[in-house]
Amino acid sequence: MDILIVEDESRIAKRIERMTRAILGDALQSLTHINTLHEALGFIENNSLDLVLLDLNLNGNSGFDLLTTAVSQSFHTIIISAYKDQAITAFEHGVLDFVPKPFNQDRLAQAFNRVNTKEKTENNKIKFLAIKKRGRIQLVPIEDLIYIKGAGAYTELFLADGNKELHDKSLEKLEQLLSYSFERIHKSYLVKMSEITNISVASGSKYIAELKNGARIPIGRTKYKDLKAKWL
């Protein structure tokens, strides 16, 4: 894993680094510490990462200025902060976990485990997906999202207004974040359950989910029985 720590207190950053090395061992490929928002933004834009560990108060600057950029990227973001009252807002923006300070190695290991085992989040607080569009970060409300299609390392977001947007996160990573209201009905599709109006069997024993907007999405053979039980 390639990990970036964004933390302005050197003592805490060294503690995070020590624990991270102890938890991940040989699975850790690179570990970088940056203590300012500006430098962190530059590093994120120019380096391939698997995970960012982000503090929300950086020398008096808000970590949310970096968070909206971070969550639009292909990697997951975990917040490590003493500001527990900001946890809900952080989850709304699409972080994988919020580790409150003070923390111990076991709690940090739990957060890493969510990344390594593809464990789904248990929160239903996510309200936005941040996307990069025309050089800016745009927040797409989850309520406007109907379904998501995998497109290699990227995903395509299909919205209620008929528009389609690209996201840098893979379908697997978005599935972790959206597990509460979306269902993986096919290897290439995540669908909001409330948008399904009918589940049918087409010719050739193909299973189809029909959506409110008229879209017809394939259902994987191994997903059909489970999906139908949840939908009913």
C-alpha cells in the first residue's frame, strides 16, 4: 500500500507512522508524511496512492478543504481527528472511516482492515460523491444517483436528470461506501434499490432489473435470488 499521512503535529504523525508500519508490515510499500494542506494537495495530484490518513485541523486550516479533493480520487480516505463533532460531515462526504483522537493501535488496525478486506462501511450517512469536473470538484448528491456502472478503473454515475458523470473510484470502492442504499446486482453495476420497479427473466435465462427511469440493468446469475429476496 502507498499511504499519505496529512498531520500538522509531528509527534502524532510519528505515532501514526509507527503504528502503520507495525500493522501493515510488508504490505506497506511507501509512507509519506506532509504537514500542510498546500503540499498535500500537490502530492495527491502527482502521486499514486491507496490511502490518505487526514487530520481535520492543519495549522488552523480546515482539512475539509483537502477532503473534498481527496474523496474524489481513486483511493480511500480515513480521518484521524479530535473533532468528533465533525465525523458525520466527514462521512457525508464519503470517507471510509473516522478514527477519533486519542486512538490506539487496535483502533487504527480496525480502520486499515476496512481497506484491506474490502469491508463495507456500516454508516448510512454518505450524502455526496465528489467528482472532478472541468478542473473543479463538484459534489453530486446521493439522492440524485440512480445507478453506477464500472468502467475499468473508473465508474460512470447515472443521475436522475439523465446526465452521466465519471468518478475515479472503482466500483468495489464505491460499493464499500454505498452499501446501505445500493446493491451490487452484477459485476459491473451498483443500483439504488429504491429505483427498481421490476425484476424479470428475459429470453436466454437473462435476469433484468427494470428501473423507474426506464433503464434495464442486467442481474448476475449468482445475484438474482438474493436481490429478489431483498427487493420483495
